[in-house]
Amino acid sequence: MKFLKALKVLALSLPLIPMLLFGSGKVLVLQGSTTVLPIAQRVAEGFMKRHPGVEISVRGGGSGVGIAGLLDGTCDIAMSSREMKPEELQKAKEKGFIPEEIKIALDGIAVVVNPKNPLNGLTISQLREIYTGKITNWKELGWRDEKIVVVSRDSASGTFECFNEIVLKKEPLTPRALYQASNKAVAVTVSNTKGAIGYIGMAYLEPKVKALAVEGVMPSEETVRKGIYPVSRPLFFYVRGEPKGLVKEFIDFVLSPDGQKLVKEVGYIPVK
Amino acid sequence: MISNLRFRMKRIREKTIEGLIHLFAFGAIFIVLAMLFFLFREGGVIFRVTSWKNFLFGKIWLPTYSPPQFGSLPLLWGSLMVTLGALLWSAPLGIGLAIYVAELASPKIRAILKAFIEVLAGIPSVVFGFFGMVILAPFLQSVFSIPTGLCAFNASIILGLMALPTITSFSEEAISAVPHILKEASFAMGATHWQTIKYVSIPVASGGIFCGVIMGMGRAIGETMAVLMAAGNAPIITLSFFEPIRTLTATIALEMAEAPKGSPHYHALFALGAILFIISMAFNVIADLLQERWKRKLG
């Protein structure tokens, strides 16, 4: 009898464990792209302030990891800096749902040079030749005899990933490239190196560096939003089917004027 | 009866405290061992993806391409190059400074210099890195008319500054510890102050001085933030100090945050950490042995 009683108590207290772990119980898990991470974090803070008692956990790992988590049910929202691949969609169908894609922000990458550089624009193929080491002197691009100092973000960052895909088309970067750990560090390096060229998230543009037009288009909120600036990409949330309940509330908040203001604050371009 | 009880309580308390201290001591050892185990286990996995020959002697580090290339030689080369560059100037300067502080300076100047060295040791590495990136880099660029000031030369200057306090304080301690009788004997033989320094103080203190230099080397090779900011981080093998280079530490710092957990890239970074550990461990062991020998010689 005693044993049965103990078992009953144990069984009844089992649901307590997640509650102990996650506080008040209402938990939303976001996982995926590190590029989207700052947005999710800031928006989650804003959301939790407005909805006390809701716990939001935001995890990185990369777009692929986030989508895998969505498929396995270990997260509620997958953050992604790319569209879902056909095989991922197929897997979702096998699991019995159609993922819903929500575009939450846009990301533009500005190509920058030192203000002393008279050049105003480059084409994508010129950029690729610079970054893969085929063009090494500004002379070849119509400026004076000055070595090009190629500055890149570290090869694990989301900014690099985007630049790599759109500009380099996955060709390897020249080994002579300098690597910097942040957008800010790239901007500082370019601003005090005459022959430098670099790329940074648009939010980090400052007067100390000069943005170049790419394929004749200057990077701006407008050109990115219209889709005519080439080095840009949309950022997504993916959810399992039609968003409901807390997930829906959260997504509505991201897309609301308040949420989009937070998107802008962390340096991305609002979609609305 | 009561006093007996009190005595026993006291004993129990003492035993408990003793036990706790033991626990802390062994806890520290356990944590170190666990970290090492983890480092080598996570690092070892990379050899399932690439051979150790390719990893240690490969010349191309492109961890995020397909197929990825994990050649760590440029990184090792970069680490050794800036460490050597740093010691080349900071070792003579540090030893000279130590001789001056220990033998020649008046008490007042000695106090001022020692305070300065301590301040130098206390500056956070990110401040050194910032200095290298924002002030030194543009300066080097215009003075040597090189394409970029973020290079091995810049990093060597910064690392030398950071190793200087270590080298100086170890050497100074060693020189100050030279027994007075030896020096007095030298003076009594009619030797000048300089001759005494050259033929008595320095040879006797040489073990401690070497130890300081090696500790400085350990400081330089393990430094991360400052080199990350000052060295430019291009993974190339070069002999020129005016080219950007990338160190082991900078690579881990640059890439660890966004390497997917469990990927070959992640394990490769752990393996870099293991290499770094082996190098700095070797430095520490050498320094310890030197110090031991030197102490025995003096004792």
C-alpha cells in the first residue's frame, strides 16, 4: 500500500518538473539563425515585458539547426536567414504539417571603402574578383596604384554567409583577406586603411566609411525593401502550420509597429 | 562533562572545515582534469574527418567551405611568429629594465618604475588590442607605407608590451635574490659595478631570467583579444612581419561562436585548443624546471 501511495505522489508531481524548470509554464522556444538572433532576442524582451509570466527562450545554432528543431518539435519557431529547402519541406509534409513562412525583416549588406577612394560603385563580378584575389590593385579598377586590402567578416558569421552566397557564389575567399570579428571592427579597419574594401550590415554604416553602389544601386532602406539592391536577403520565422495561441501573439507582435521598431533598433530593415 | 562535549563539537567543526578545504582542493584538480578530458575528446573527433597530417601540416584553413579544409599550419605559424617577434624586443628591454630596477635605480625611481610595470600588467588585453587597431595600425601604415597596419609587426609590438611586465618582474626578482656575499666578494676583488653585474649578478640569476622570458612567451602565445584586433587575421604563411597573420587563439575566438555544435569545424577548433594547450604546457614545464634548477644552484 505504502508503495502504491508513493507511486501516486510521484506520478502527480511529474508535471511539476517542467514547471519548476520553466517558471510559470507558458514557454515559447525560438531556435535557428544567428543573423536573426539579435532581432528575436530584442523582440522577445519586448514581448515578455508586455506579457509577464511568458517565458521565451531564444537559441542560436544556425538556420539549418532551427529548421531541424521545428521538424522535430523541439522549438516552436525556427529563425532562418534562408528559405526552406525542398527536402526540408518534404520532411515537414511527412510529419503532417505545412510550415508557414513569415518574413519578419530584411538584411542589407553594404560594401564599403575608405572615403579617400574615388570609386562610386562596383559590379557583383568585380566584387567577386576582388574577394577571390583575381583583382589585387585598385589600378585595375581605374584608381591609382594601390594594393587592395580585402577585409571580410569571419567565415562563420551570418553576414559572411550572405555575402558568400550572393557575391562570391561560394568561391573561396583569397587567403590574403583580413578577417574581423564584428561589423564595427570591419568599419574601423576600412576607415583607417586607404586601400581597404569591406562589407558590413547596413545598420553599421557611418560617415567614416564610404558605401559603394553595387550594380549601380546604392544600399538604402528603400532599395533593399524594393528588392533592387542585390546584396540583401529576407529573414524568416517558420512555424508549424497556421500560427495559433502564444505563437500567433508573438508573431503579431513582431509584425506590429512596435515590433518592427525593435527590428530597426537592432539594425535590420523592417518589412512594414 | 560539558567541557568534553564542547571539545567534541570543536573537533567535529574542525574536521568539517578540513574536509571542505580538501574538497575544494580536489575539486579544482577535478575541474582541470575534466576540462582537459573534454578538450582532447572533442578535439580528437576531427581526426575522423581529416588525417592528422593534413590537420597539422595543411596550409589552407577554409573551415566553412564544402569540402572544408582544416590546415592549421598557417595558424600555428602565425602564433609562433608573433610570439617570437614580441620576445625579440621585449626580452632585452625587460631584462635591461630588471637590471636597472634591481641594481642601479635609487629607491624612489625603483618604486616609480615598479608601479609602472604593475600598471602595464594590469591593463586589460582589449585595451591593448584597441590601441593596436586604432592608433598603431594607421601609424605603421603611413610610416612604412604598407597596405595595412594590421599585421604581424603590429601584433608583435602589442604582445611585447604585454609580455614585458612578466619578463621584468621575474628577472628583477631573480637579480634581487642574488646573495649579497657574492656581490661583495666581487667588489672586494676590485671589480666595478658593471663588472659585478656582468660577471656575477646576471650569470647567477640567469635561470630566473630565462624562466621569466619563457613565462613571457607563454603570455604572448596565449593572448587572444589583443592579437585578434591587431594582427589582421589572414590565415597565410609568410616570412614578412608586414603581412597580416592569424594566430591559433584568434581563430578560436573568431569562429567558435558560430560553428555549429558537433560539426567538423567545431571539433577542429577544439583540436586547435589542444595544440595551444600542449604548447603553453610545454612552456610552463620548461620554466618550472629552470626555476627548480636555479633555486638549487642558489640554495
